[in-house]
Amino acid sequence: MIGCGWGLVYGVLNSLSNIMLLPSAPFISIRPQIALPMAVGILLNPPAGFVVGFIGNMIGDGISGFGIWKFWNWHLANGLMGFIPGLIRYFGIVKIGTVREFGILQMSVVLASGIAVAFAVLLDVCFLHHMTFPSSFPSWILPAFLTDAVNGFVLVPVILLAFRKILLTLEIRTICLVTILLLLAVFSTAVSITLSILDDLVSQEAVIENFYIAGIVSVFLLVVGFLASVVFVRRFTDPVIRMSRASQEVESGHYDLSLLDPVSSRNDELGRLSRVLQKMAKTVQERERSLRQQVQDLQIKIDRKRKDEEVREIVETDYFRELKKKAKAFRSS
Amino acid sequence: MAKIIAIHSFRGGTGKSNTTANLACLLAREGYRVGMVDTDIQSPGIHVLFDLDTNDIPYALNDYLWGKCDIARAAYDVTKTLGADATGRLFLVPSSIRAGDIARVLHYGYDVTLLKEGYRQLIRQLPLDYLFIDTHPGINEETLMSIATTDVLLIILRPDQQDYQGTAVTVEVSRQLEVPEMYIVLNKVPVRVDREALAAKAVSAYDCPVVGVLPHDEDMLDLGSSGIFSLRYPDHIISREMRRIVQRLTP
């Protein structure tokens, strides 16, 4: 049921995006919504992902006037794109918190796009004959694979992050940053290439103009990427620096590690490490205090001089001398 | 022959009365006839542990010291404290808590040699196997008299520097009075302290046997000054230490 609901959403989005066709690919549109069946497959289960993909593509085709059953092979392909990423749960991936898990997720997304497109093409070759192979490779197959793979690669993690399926551990933060930087690089290349395509590049001026535009885009992306890295690196190194300072404090006998408080409130590996450090420092402090107290308690210091004086004051009284003489007699009586 | 056991401490609040009461009860439970004299006339306390209200009793130690009565008249049988199965007997000679009586002692004093005679009479008349003397803290004529009279001196101290220093004086003075047997009991020792190590330190500091190291315990505080701890909690470590002390005091 949920699958059907999301399928409807996917279908409407499909019909909307069907007007944004990829350049030189007359049947393939830019489809960021492909992340939807993939995410549903991962968040719920593979069959739900399949239903979203299958029904969604059917509805989209229907609204766009292609006819509900004309491209049934692509319904199946979209279903597969929702089905395959959902399978990662059977590889023991429940939450994504490590680079390995993140890698498997991204691989499943790319793999699903590849398998699904290949499957659709195979069905077409066998039963439908809409395409001719290999001439439809640049206009059908490759654009379909690229838009699905890239959109899934970028957007599926975003959706999963929103649903807390991806944990913001240090590893994940790092791999995300690297991914974002990679995407920026790819994007800047794509922008320059697209600009070149849009112009017919007949004149030398046009080439130079494109060169400058591509340069400006690159510099902009370089600055944005660098600033993002600076922010991230600061967030990453500050806790490490604080912990290093904290261990120096402990080494010199200061056990108040309140400087780690901001780190301890973090929800990742560094936060855990910092909390353990604070707890350990407290334990060490208590143990040391109790040891020092024990040694203190065990010391029996007697001021001999003062004692002798006090004893003399007592024993040199007449009363005491008298008592001493009598004491023996007392006890024997 | 009867044995006189004096319990002394250099300062107040060491648990002297409590220890006296516990040791006396344990001895009486073993079948001995045991007496206790509260000679801390200035601040009496042991009677509370035995539910003895000195307002209701006709005579106290004070009356004997002022020649008003025989000392045996001021001795009260508190054997019922021990429970039904006790075979021995337990007597207590309390001090008066009447403000006037205390003031009179502070003002005029008393003839301390009467104490010694009183102990002798008690032992003979009740008669007794053991007589415990709960002394006034510190060293004065009365405590010196008790020390000179006693067969066994138990010095109680807490593990702190003032008690350590004061005990050194007491031990030295008692040696000069040739007390036949002298033992040290460490009381209210914090739980974290290694009790055996502390006992060893005390033995070498005073050259005197340490017969008990009693941990500081909240249960004991809860019981306060009412009731005998070692009878109520016989399995507690404090009670076991008390029984060990009693073993040292009996043949």
C-alpha cells in the first residue's frame, strides 16, 4: 500500500520530468526522482521498492501520453531499480555508519541502474523492437543509465540521511565530504562540456568565451569546495586537539577535563572517546585521592619531645609519686 | 581472682562507653559475673545503653563517693539486656546525671582513693569475675587512680593525629604505673584503611599489642547510644572484632 502511494508520487514526478529531456537523447529525461524507489527499497523492503518503480513508471507514461503498456520493459527496469538496492539489508546492512557500508550502498545504486537498463534493453531486443542496436546506444541506453546512476548516487544518501538510516559518524562525514568534492569536480567538468555543446563553436571568440566561463565556474567551485573543507577539517581536528590537550592535563596531574565537554556531547566516535577519557580521568582521580588518604591515615606521627614534656608534667607531681608507690599494693590486695 | 579492666581514651567521643558496654555484655553472655562502673562523673553516658534512667534510681556512684551509701547499693542488675539465654550476670554502677550532682563533683571533687575501695567491695559483694571501669577521657587524678588500680588497661583511640599523640602520653604514664596488661583498640577506622597495616603501625609506634581494629560503620551510628551493637548484629565485623578482644581478656 505504501509502495503504491509512493508509486503515485513517483509517477507524477516522472510525468513532470518527461519534459526535461537530456540533450541529444530524445526519449530520456533528467530524473532526480529515481532516488525515490531506491530509497523506498532500502527503507522498507525490496518488493516495496519494486512496486514504487513499476507503478510509478506506468503512471508517468500514462500521464505523458506514451500509453500505459507501450514501454512495459521500462516498468520492469524501474521496478528493478527499486528492488536491487533494497537487497543490501541481506548483506547485514541495517544502518549505514562505516565507509564499507556506505560503499556497498552506493555500489548497489549504480549496479541497480546498470542491471535495470541492460534488462530493459534485452527485453526490447527480444520482444518489442523499439530500438535498434547498437544505434540506440547513445540515445537510449547510455543516457538512461547515466541519469539513473548519478541521481541515485547523489540523492539516495540525502534521503537516507533525512530518515536517519545513515549515521553521521566520523567515517561517514569524511566519505561524504570526499564525495561532495568529487561531485563538484565532475559538475564543473560537466558545466564546461555542456557550454561547449550548447554553442556551435564556430568562431574562435566562442571558444575563448567558453574557456573563460569554464574557468570562472572552476574557480567558484574551488573556493566553495575549499571553504567547505576548512569548516569540516576544523570540526574534525578541534576535538582531536582538545583530547590531546586533555591527555597532557591528565599527565601533569590535572583531572578536570571540562575542556572536553563540547566534544563529549558529539554523537560520533570522537564523542564516545571523549566521554571515556573524562570517565577514566575521574576514576584515576578518585583512586589517587583514596590512595593518598590511605597513606595519610596509616601514618602515626608522634612528637616525642612534646610527649616527654607532657609525661613529665604528670609524673613529677606529688600525687603521681604517691600513687606509684601505692599502685603495687592496690593490685595485690 | 577477679580482674579489673579499665577502658580509657585520651579524648572524648572515641566510643569508650560503647566499647565498655559491648565487651561487658559479651563476657556476661559467656557465663561470667560482670560489673561496670561509670567513673565519667562529669559526663556520664553508659546507662543510656542499658535503658537505665538515673532519675528513677535511688543511688548512683556519686552517693557512694559522698559516703551516702554502700557501693553495692548503687549497683543495678542489667542482665535482662543480654537476652533470655544468657547464663552470666551483668551489673552497672551508673553516675548521676542530676545537674546538681555533677556540679558538686566539679566544684568540690571527691576522694579518689574511695574509687579503689569501691571496686574491691563490688568484686567481693556481688561477687564479680570481671569489673569494667569506664573512665573519664584525658588524664586527671581520677583516671590515674583507675590506671593504678586496674589489672588490664584498654586504650581506645581513633586514627587521627591528636589521638595518636595523646595515646603516646597515656601509654608512657601507664607503664610508669606498671599496669600488668595494656592493650590498644583502634576505633572508628575509615573503611578504606587497611586495618592490618594500621594495627602493625600502632604496635611499632607504642610497643603495645593492638587487640582490635574496629571499622567506622553507619549501622553503629544508626543504633546510636541505644542498645548493644554486638548483641543486635552478632555477625557484623565490629561484633567479631569485639569477640576477639574478649578472647584476649579471658583465660
